[in-house]
Amino acid sequence: MQTSALPVLETPVALAGEQNAPGITVVLTVELVVAFVAAVVFGAAVVALAVIATLGVGAVVAGAGVTEGTVTGAVVAGVVDVASRDCRWQSIQSFEADRKEPVRMDTPRFRFIDLFAGLGGFHVALKQLGGECAFAAEWDPTLNALYKTNFAIDAWSDVNDLKTPEMIAQRIPDHEVLTAGFPCQPFSKAGEQLGFEHTLQGQLFFKVFEILKEKKPRRFILENVPNILRHNGGATLATILKRLADLGYSVAIHRFSPHEFGIPQIRERAYFVGSLDGLGKFEWPVEHQERTDITSVLRKGAVPERAVPIRTLRAIDMWDDFLRRSPASVKLPSFPIWAMEFRATYPYEDATPAALWDESRAHGLRSYLGSFGRVLKDLTIEDQFEWIPSHARRDGDYQFPEWKKTFIRQNREFYYANRAWIEPWLLKWEPWELPSSFQKFEWNAQGGERRIDNYVLQVRASGIRVKRTATAPSLIAMTQTQVPILGASLDGVRRYMTPSECAELQSLGDVVLPDNDLHAYKALGNAVNARVVRAIAEPLLRDLTRRKSDTRAA
Ligand SMILES: C[S@@+](CC[C@H](N)C(=O)[O-])C[C@H]1O[C@@H](n2cnc3c(N)ncnc32)[C@H](O)[C@@H]1O
């Protein structure tokens, strides 16, 4: 699935599109995975994928049969549907039917460990299902201390300090369920995507693997960014699945977002569930269809630690005025509005500013207009640079990608068709005085009332994004400026959402958060949504629970 057309925006629309994309379902065998990984090593990932897809299609039935299967040797097969939201990886080895587990008589239904524990999203969920936390690890000192405050557990610090199998065996108590939201930056679209090569963080999956190998819990739940399923052309996923299958785990993968569970937040994550007892009876939870609304998590009259800066408020006023001036008959753009393209004429289709500068220095742009129509004629190359939008002046950009050409063209056409009301708006607000991110605007409330204060806003590098109140923007490891801003109609004044409200978006209940609000927002952006985990864990752990109650009944 190609996402290259949307490098700037990861709008809910784009996500929904991804979710609905038709997928190729392939069945992988160990041989194919090995072929794939080998091909990646030799730089032929695409070909390898094609080979796998070709060989695998048609074998889906065999894969499904495996789900009901019994031990037939060391064959491993799986169903991997990378484009759709559901992947299964089944290890036939794992069907050692009627594995005899010692049944424990103590009170908790199962014991779990919480690796990369953060604020404890997994803990909150599994405790609700009757689990007892046997071990947690979190290296951030504040979050480590908070784990004690919230859950009365002295969490281990750095998992890398669990250096040897002996140490793992000794330090980590036996448990039935392992949970881990291993750090996602190495695999995230937002980062450099160094993956396993990421010096420290990328290797942490292997630490999870070592712990699974040593302790053999009957179930696991892992969480990461959805991009991990596509990272490095699928090689990262293939490595993970191969390692887990080698340990005898059956694995299934599904992407979920909290808004599918009644929580007003769109934040898709990939969940991996694993079982040593097969996944034949496991079913993913069914998503809700109910409408959500951000007001369900708001604490009326809450006062966030920081006020929205005056300059941000001015930019919001400016775009509110833009909305109000736009005639009702004019459909507002569904593409991002780049105000700096209004009046601009610099070349972008066949030539680019960078190409002209390299070719003929400042002379090449003499006859053009830059951002907001700035005459470039008598400017030095350095001054011309200041008046070319940042999206169009990167060194070496001799050809813009199609998506960028389209956005520039659409913005210029929109301006020319609407300049009668846009011109007075430009003269009143002088947006060129504001930072570039305030000069861009994303209207994600098509058809809604053109009053900015009725919506939720977020300041992003790609512009001020306006969303309907059905869902809050995705919580990410945010800086203060990216914290969602509530329009004044929602709670009387424009204000940031508070950390407690963001904790509600992650279904964390009343966990104590870091005192420092910036630290709190960051941790909340890293956390896993506890309600989603609970919905997944309930069917996954049902038989663990049942065994216990069966025993009690007997
Ligand atoms: C993606 S977050 C997981 C958050 C958690 N699931 C939650 O609900 O809050 C990853 C966490 O791993 C922690 N971490 C990163 N490297 C670590 C390491 N080597 N040892 C222990 N914790 C680590 C980070 O501080 C961060 O809190």
C-alpha cells in the first residue's frame, strides 16, 4: 500500500482510506520468510514480496486449516494481510494439544509482566481482568517512581540490564502473560525509521524475545505503531514473526484505534497477540459503531497549567475570520490551505526555485513573485530564499513530487477564484508576519458551521488543523504546542486540553500523572489505551481465566 502521496498529512480521512484498502492476503512459510529476509539483505525486497505474494495467494485455506491443526512437525505457516487490518501467524508447532499447565490455586486469575510500562496502560487493563502484576520495567525515573505510586510495584529500570538468560530467569518471576509496548520511534513514520538498526531502542524487541524464550508465558500482547507492519518493506515484520514462531507462539495482528471502542480519539496502533496454545478460539473484539464526542472526556472549567500563547490566539482569530468571510456558496478546500501560495507565481511544475538558483543564481527568479506575492526581482539570493515557502526551497529539489505540485496548484487556483474576499483578509491580517505553521490551515470539518470555536484545534508543523468534536487529535509524544486546543464554544474559553482529560482519552482512569505537565503530555502520548487493551485481552485470556475457575468449581 502506497502512502507516499500523503507525506505531510496523516488525516483521519487518509487513515480511513488505508483501513478500507483492499489487501493482499498471503500465506508465509518459513522458507518464504527466509527467502524474503535474504532478498531484503540483497536489496530485492520488492521482488521478494512479489514472490511471496505470488506463491502465497491461494494457500490461504491451508493457513486457515492450520488454525484447527495438531502438531505436524516444524512447519510454520501464517496468514499475513499487511494492507488490511488483520494478520495471523500460526505456528503449527504450538499446537501441542492438551498441554498440561500446572493450575495455580492462589487468588489472581493470572500473573502478567508489564515491559516498557510507561504510565501503565497495560497494567490498568489487565488488573481489571483479574490479573496480578508480577514485574514491570520502566527506565524513565519519573514514570518508574509513579508506577510505585499508582500500582505499589517497584519497577525495574532498564530492560537492557537484564543481560543474560540466567538473570532473566532469576529476576523476572514466572507469569502467564507478557505485555510490552516496545518503543516505537525506530519504526514510526515520523522518525528516521532506522528500525532494528536504531542503536538502542530498535533492539528492544529482541529483549522481549529473550524474555519470552526464557520465561515462556502462555500469552503475550505487544503494541506498536502500524508502520511496523510495513517497515523495511516487510522485513521487520517477517523477522518478528519468525522469531516468535520459533518459540512456538501462534500470533495474530490487528490494528485498532480507541474511537472504535467508544473513546473520542483516533490513534491507530498495531496489536500483536501470541499464544502457546494456538489461537483457534481467539477472536478479535468487534469495533463499536457508536458516535463519540470529545465532550465526554472534558472536565468543565478545568484550568490548564499554560494558557494558549497570544500569537497562537491571533492565528486562530485570523483563520476564524477567513472562515467567516468565505461565502457559503464556496466549498472550502479539503486540501491543506497554504496561504503563502496566495499571489505567488514562482515555478513549481517543470522548474523549481532550487533549480533556478543553481542554474542562474538570483537572476532565474527575477520575473516571479514569491510567498504572498513578494516581488523577487531586486532581491539577493538570500532574501529570495526568505520569500520562497519552506516547502519549496529545499536544496537539491529540482523536481517536486506530484502531491506537492497538486497542493500548490490547488492553492493558487483557489486564491484566483476567491481573491475578491481573500485580498482584504490578507491586508487585514498580514499572515506573512506569522510563523510558517500558522500560515497553513487544514479544515477537517467540511460542511460544518464556519466558526472555528466550535471545533478542536491542533497546531502542527503542517498547519493549524481544525477537527470536528467527534474525536480528539491523536495523542502523540507531544510538545506543548501540539496539545489539542478546545474552541471557546466547548468550555467557555479557548484552552489546551489538560493532562487529566488526555488521560481519559487513553482510558487510564485516575492514575497519578507526572507533576510536570509537559512530561505528562509526553507520557500520555506514548501510552497505550487501556480500554482497547482490555477488549483484546478479554478473549485472549479467557481460557486462562476459565481454567482457574474450573479448578475452583472442582
Ligand atoms: C511506547 S512507551 C510504552 C508506554 C506504556 N505502554 C504505557 O501505557 O504508558 C515505551 C516506554 O518504554 C520506556 N523505555 C524505553 N526504553 C526502555 C528501556 N531500555 N528499559 C525500560 N524502559 C524503557 C520509555 O520510557 C517509555 O515509557
